Amino acid sequence: MINIKENERLNVMNHSCAHLMAQAIKHLYPKALFWVGPVIEEGFYYDIDLGEDVIKEEDLERLEKEMKKISKDGKRIVRRELTKDEALDMFKEDPYKIDLISRMDENENVITCYSQGDFTDLCRGPHVETVKELKFFKLIKFSGAYWKGDSKNKMLQRIYGVCFENQEDLDSYMKELEEAKERDHRKIGKDLDIFMAHDLVGKGMPLWLPNGAVIRKELENYIYAKERSMGYQHVYTPCVGTVDLYKTSGHWDHYKENMFPSMKVDEEEFVLRPMNCPHHMLVYGNKLHSYRDLPIRIGEFATDFRYEASGAVKGLERVRCMCQNDAHLFVTPDQIGEEFKKVVELILDVYKDFGLENYKFRLSLRDPEDKEKYFDDDDMWNEAESKLREVLNELGVEYFEAIGEAAFYGPKLDVEVKPAVGPEVTLSTCQLDFLLPRRFELSYVDSNGEKKVPVVLHRAIFGTFDRFTAFILEETKGSLPLWLSPTQINIIPVNNEYHLDYSKELYNELLEKNIRVELDSRDEKLSYKMRESQTRKIPMTLIIGDKERDNNEISFRLFGEKETTTLSKEEFIKLVVDKIENKSK
Ligand code: TSB
Ligand code: ZN
């Protein structure tokens, strides 16, 4: 989808369109006050204080009509420079503008306002010449938004819209938007009974339904097998720790605002853990280690809790209770390159297995000027960063560098993906860490019998099972490969009276082979059942009639296809078992 903010002409048009909308709002709601109205990737929005009034769906149409009227009228948009005093005087009735203006420095920036007919707004510009240029727009949605994003403040109303140069562009954008909505994992997750939410459990705390649980278990089995084959050892550790644990790790000082508040139990003070590294440090420290034991790779499918802003939580993609596919790799300094390479290879391997192609590698480096954010050891940083770069070049993967994005304890590699709706997120991550092992006083004995501190690689291939599931649901539009599908095969007898026995026989045979099969013996029309099988995106639908029963055959239709294929029962079962085993797409 086009990024409107980055397109010069569309940026200006959308900004002007936000003013046009504000003017229309003022006509319909004379008491309306305006906060800010920026251009965003998807168009524009304006935050508005409507007093007692609340925007409803049908109001958008009314507003659009009023905007069209103003546009037709065709007033010029006129810029005016103001001194701070003039600005304060001009907007003296408007507390929101007073708030903005009081924080402005007229010596740094000229204060300007823009007028069009009966409407004037404080604004930096630039704008189109006349409102006549704004013809092809659409108001898309509305929501509540706290003033300055702070839940202690008043809730304003935010209306989103978009503006283009011609009708075709607007139409094709609206079509893309519709498609994105269809692909949104929140919709798919609901339609396919994958997860739910409930106020009684809380915001950002999805409940995985049976279908979702199957997907998650398959993902766990898949990555567990891969990790075992690479020498990982998995552990189970509690999803709480004492405050002291997080003081030792440094999270209490550096990560507290992302954590749930602590709770006291007897004499101990606990927190829900936001990360698993501290627990894994203790597991490593439980034994003495020689350089010969390294790398030691400690993995866990670990539940974490993070405070995410209530406006940021989103389906399975951004949750407050998540399960990481986590591991901490303890290595000697000269094993960093090789171990990092294995992680990148694993990422590539996994993405290939899932057929994922829409992702970007981001190498996050420190800003050498920023001595405060990054822990101070130039040699360490330079060496680590060039090692990571070297590995990426050697593997020939494309990546971009982001200066100043490293964690304070070391550089990292992130995989960025774009969800159907909303900004990019990180899926996989691999982070180098020189600090945490020191804080936990970890060591190994090197070949000279000297005590040394290991280096740690934090890595999560799926990121979290939550976010990864959200992403594959969107990439596949809910049509998962056979091996991942909650229901793999749906058997529909043409007529229960004649075909149910053979269908049941088949059902039991498939069940015995551990295939997730359903038998639809409801008294409904065949066409209805077939359609439902498609809506549920079941990969294989079997239609069992006379011919199949008499010849011990199977006729099946793949999801999304119109043709039916017929095979002997044995051939069919072999095909299915092979497809599942090979994780065929
Ligand atoms: C990799 N300590 C490391 C770990 O060892 C760590 O926690 N890294 S992280 O903070 O980057 O989180 C790992 C992954 O979890 C991220 O790459 C991202 O894919 C996923 N993740 C982070 N926050 C959320 C969230 N709120 N909801 C869903 N997934 C999340
Ligand atoms: Zn970690």
C-alpha cells in the first residue's frame, strides 16, 4: 500500500484535507475544538473535542457531504504569519491551541495560521492553493484517543480519512484497504475460531481456542525438533521472579515501565517476568563450565508479561501475556560469529519452510556518539558489529543498518514484517549481550585454566508464538498448509443413509494415523456442507458417494479448487501422510 506520508504531493493534500474535515466539523458542531491533525502513512486524522457529542458511523457521511460542499465553494487557502502574542490572542478561547502556542518558540520557528473561508487553524503548512483541489477523499473510521495519549486526560474523538488526486487512486486504495481488513488476523482469528478475548481476563490477554491451540502445538513441535537437532537444551522455569532477580539483571532499572507492578507474598516480592534471560542465567550458573562445554544453548517456550499501552495491544500481534520461542546461547568470544551464523541460518530455514518472503533484516547498531545509552567499550562494540556484518555478508542476505537502534548491552539483528493493518513489527530477533553474564557473575574455565565470562546471544526465531501465528494467518489469509491446519480433512457423505458407514470407517482409519479429521454427518444439503468446508478453509474436503464406497476410493477437493481428484484409499492416505510429514505448503 502506498505510504501517503512519504509522498510529497499526497502528504500536502492529506494535510489540507484534514483542515477541510475540521472546517466541516465546525459547521456541523460549532462548539468543536481541535487538537492535532497529522498526516500518517494511511492518510490523515484529526483529534477533536466535541464536548458532549459523540461521532457515530452515519456522521461520517454527513461530514463528507459538508466537505464536498466546502470544496465546491472553492475558497483559497491563505497563510498568515503571527507573533506569539497575536497567536495567543487569536486563539484565546481555545485551551488546546493555547497549550500548543505556549510551548512554541517564535524565535526558532515562525508561527503561522491558515484560513479558508470561515475557518482558521494554527498550522505549519504547507497546503494546497484552494480547497477545490480536494475532491477525492473518504472518511474511513473513528475512534477515541486520549489527549496527548495519556489515559489520565480527556478522551478526544479521532476521525481518520484519506485523500487522493483522482477517483481511480481513491477507489484502488479503498479496495486495498478492504482486502487488508479481510486479511487482518483479528478477523481471521474470529472467523476460524482461533482465539478470543474477554474483558474478565483482561486487555491484551487472548485466549487460544482449540483450533489455535492446535496451531500453537504444531509450531512448538516443529521448532522444538529443529532446536534439539542443533544441540539446544530446553527447560521450564516459573513465569515469576523476585524483584531482586530483576535488580540483579538490570531490568528493574531499565525496563520497569514495561513490567507489571510487583506483588508481595509472605516476605517475598514478586514480579511477572517480562523476559526469561535472568532465569536462564541462573540455569547456566547452576554448574561449573569448561570452555569445552560451550556453546550451551538453553531454550524455553516461556510465558512473559509486558505492560503494553492499551491503545497498542492488538489481537495476537501485540499482547500483554505472550509466549516466547526463546533461547540463550552461552558462547566464548571466538564462537560468536559461528553461533550467530547458525541462528541466521535457522531463521532463513524456518522462513523458507513457511514460504515467508515479505520480511527485512535490520542490523541494529549503536550510535558511537551516544555514550550514555550504550555501555562503554569501543573495542567490544566495533568487533561485535563487524562480526555480525561479516556473517550477514557471508550468507549473502540483504539487510539494512539502523544506527542507534542497538540494545544498550549489544548489537542485534531483527526481522521486520508488515502486518495487514498497522506499522511494521519485529518477528525474529538475535541479540548479542556482553553485560548480563557479568551481572550474574557467570563464568567458564578456558584452556589455560583461567576463569572467563561467556558472551550471551538472546534469540527468538518465531519471536513469540502469538505474533508468529498472527503473521502466518495474515500471510496465508487463514488457509494454512495441511500440517498446520486445525482440521486437516473434512469427510462429507453424499447421503447419510447410504454413505455414512464407509465414511465412518474412513474417519476412524485417518484418526488412527493421527490425522485431524472431521466427519460432517449433519442433515444438511451437500452443497451447504461443501461451502462451509471452504469457509472454514479446511485443506481437504472428501465427498463420499456410491462410487467411492463401492470401489474403496476417495474423491477429494483441495481448498480453493474446483476440480475433484479420485484416488484409491491407500494412495490417498499415503499422499496425506507424506504431505503432512514433509510439511508441504
Ligand atoms: C530473545 N530477552 C530477549 C529474548 O531472549 C527478548 O525478550 N527480546 S525481545 O524483547 O525482542 O522479545 C522477543 C520477541 O518477542 C520480539 O522479537 C517480538 O517478536 C516478540 N514480542 C515482543 N513484544 C511482544 C508483544 N507485546 N506481543 C507479542 N510478541 C511480542
Ligand atoms: Zn533474553
